[in-house]
Amino acid sequence: MDDVGSGYATLDAVSLLQPDYVKMDRQWVDNCDSDANRQRYIDDLLERVSRFNGVVLAEGVQREEEWTYLRKAGVPLFQGYLFGRAAPVPAASGVRVR
């Protein structure tokens, strides 16, 4: 489920649909290390998703402080500029595709 926390992708929708993967909208990630409201939302999301063994991915991680907070909170997957910028072609891995 994409962009959870925005539009129709609500916490109630997550509980109802019980997706395998839940991608938290970046609005909740931005400055989550210093915002108690965002922290409560993240805790609620993690608790709900744990009920059906789903996996949360935090999108838009840009700062190390956000990453540190989210890891400690229990988020297992991350994406964002902190880890690398989007590129039109993946970086060479040494693996040849035929």
C-alpha cells in the first residue's frame, strides 16, 4: 500500500486491507526525529501493521537523524536521498545480464 498517511491511504484502510507492505508517506518522515505528533503516528502505524505481520517502508528519508529515529522505532525498510539519488540507470554491479 503506497503513500499511507495521505489521501485515502489511512490507518483504518491499512487495518482493513492488511497489505504485505506499507509505504509510509514522506510527510510523516520529514523531521520525525523532533516532532511528537509524527512520532505518535509512526508508532500507531507500526502497531497496526504488526497485528497482521506487514512490513513498513519509510519513504523520503533525507537526514541521518530521521533514519536513526525510524530504525529505533522499528521501521525495517527505507528509501530516500540519504541512501542515494534516483538515477535513470542502476549503478553497475559487476553482474552481466544476457
